[in-house]
Amino acid sequence: MSKKLDIELIEYHYKCGDGCCDHYGTITKVNGVRLELHNDDTATILEQVLQHLGYDVTITHEYDY
């Protein structure tokens, strides 16, 4: 029987009142545990999820454009 894995991706966007700052990103939670990095980059999100689960991860990201 496989284990259930619950992954939450919570996107946020914050602008301060005077418009000088603009913060955004994605919070990742695995089985209710909030991971450290807040990032929109899919490779970073995937890597931290797999590392959280105990895997030794190397991700190769190739751009074809």
C-alpha cells in the first residue's frame, strides 16, 4: 500500500502601501510541514520536497528556447 502525500502550494503577493516593495512567491507544505524556501521556481520546489522526504536530489534544468 502506498503512503498518502499531501503537498500544498500557497502562492502569495504583497505590495507595501507606498508601492516601493513587491514581494511574491510560493510557500510549499508537505504533510502540513512548511518548507523553508519560498520560491516560484518549479525545480526549487521539487528539489526541496524530495529532500524533505529524504532523497539525495540532483535536478538538471535545461532551457530550450
